[in-house]
Amino acid sequence: MSKKISLAAPPAAIAEAAEAGNAFQVTTTDLELKRLTEAIYLKYSYDFRDYSAASQKRRVLYALTQLACPSIPELQSRVVHDPGVFQQVLQYLTIPVSEMFRDPSFFLALRQQVVPHLRTYASIKVWIAGCSTGEEVYSLAILLREEGLLERSLIYATDINPASLDKARQGIFALSSIRGFTANYQQSGGKQAFADYYTAAYAAAIFDKSLAANIVFADHSLATDSVFSETQLVLCRNVLIYFNKKLQDRAFGLFHESLGHRGFLGLGRKESIDFSSYATRFEPLARAERIFRKRPGLA
Ligand SMILES: C[S@@+](CC[C@H](N)C(=O)[O-])C[C@H]1O[C@@H](n2cnc3c(N)ncnc32)[C@H](O)[C@@H]1O
């Protein structure tokens, strides 16, 4: 008898089913999703083929309802024939959600445990991978300014979503979010009044342009691109949770290669390097905050 098991099931469950001699069939939805991501890759060179199947399925099913599309094959056809539809689907697939000083204790740990090391460098390069609409980038710029390090820092902020990068470049956020951002800032060890950093205009908070003077926003995919600079600090937060293990390993490889001697890596609250192929090449600096440090002597 064939046992129905989804490709979204944990690999161990799929392997177990095969091991037990159960014939199993991949669900139609899984096949359609595979064809959709393959088509997107072939047509637009965006590679979603190694994203976590379960989360990708949720995102695509949500896109179907939002775009009033009856089926995944129909969505595939629209995406392939209309770049405008692809741009819409990209918004659903990339999950452009962020906030300033997200997980304030992470930024407090950065300030207390990483900044003292960064201070010892004449110039500092930071890579924020998967920067989305820029909230995390401006948070780090504010932190570095307060620690007197922004002027000697260069921040590369990268993402695959051009609409998110455009928004990030503007440095304008909804005024309705500022209350939450202010609370986060205060909990993260912020040293000034948060209002010092922006001008309120109608429904928008326009952030001080000088914060962005040393920020380079760029298109870069962790799935297909290579390393472009040596850095002392890499932040990649709430991005790897959407990748499968193979793609997470690829990203960790890029971070390891980018980081100079004893460089620092900050991940999201639900992310860890522990079970990756790079686990032994990093040591925890603040484990609860997901801040790791490159071990010495390992290529
Ligand atoms: C949930 S947001 C995280 C934003 C921010 N890092 C934070 O923690 O608030 C995930 C971001 O990862 C980006 N992303 C997804 N796949 C990517 C890839 N292959 N390479 C680079 N960025 C990617 C998305 O476009 C999105 O902006």
C-alpha cells in the first residue's frame, strides 16, 4: 500500500518511510511547487529550490489566495508570462518583515560583547545579509554611531528583493511602528532619545541621512552569489529559517569565507550554526543571543 508522505515532511520521516519499504508518493502539491520554483529559476534566475518546503508551501498557497489564482500550475503560467506577476509573487516568497532593534537583547549583547572587539580595528566592515526593508541596518548604524564607530565602518546591506532594497535605501518607516521601535531601542541599551534619529512627517519617520552615509545597499543572493568582501561582523537574522539544510550550509560557507580572523556572526533567535557543517568552525560568544565567533586557525 502506498503511504502518502509530503516532501515537506522532515527528511528523517521520508527516509524512514523508504527504509521501512513503504512505497510513498509525493503529493501533487509538492510536485507543483517544485515545478514552480524550477520555472522561476529558469526564467528569472531567482533560486528558491532549496528553501524549506513547509514554509514555501504556506507562502505559495497564501499567494494563490491573494492573487485570486485557482491553482499552482496557473500561478506558474502567469509568473512565467508576466514579470509583473513574478514581482508580486517575490513579495510573498521573500517575507519582507522586519523591525528596528528586533530582539533588543541581541543588540544589547552586540553592544556589550562585540563592540569592544570592533573598537580595536582601524576600519570595520559589516555584512548584513537579508536586510529586507532596512530596519536592522539603521538599528546597527545607530548603535555604531553611539559607540563612536560609525564613521570608520562600512556596512554592506544585501537582499534579493529589489522592492525591499529600494525601501531600505529611503530610510523612511511608518510612524505607527515607531512606538515599538522606541521600546526596542531603549531595551537594547540605546543611549539617547530615539526621536533624535528621525523627523516625523505625516505618517512617516524619516531617518537621519547621515546614518546611511557608509551603507552600501546591494542585490545579493545567498543561494547563487559568492562572497564579495572581507568583513569583521556578519548579521544574517531571520533568513536561514526559510532555507533547507543544504542552503543553510551554503550560506554559512559564505559567512565563514567573508569573516576575517576571529570575526563575529549574529543569527536570528530561532537559528543556529550548531547542526550545520560549519559548527566546529565557530564558537558561541553569546549563545542565547545567537552570536558566534570564528575559531582561529581553521581555513
Ligand atoms: C524575514 S526577513 C529578515 C529581515 C531582517 N534580517 C530581520 O531580521 O528583521 C528575510 C529576508 O531575507 C531575504 N532573503 C530571502 N532569501 C534570500 C537569499 N537567497 N539571499 C539573500 N536574502 C534573502 C528576504 O528577501 C527578506 O528580506
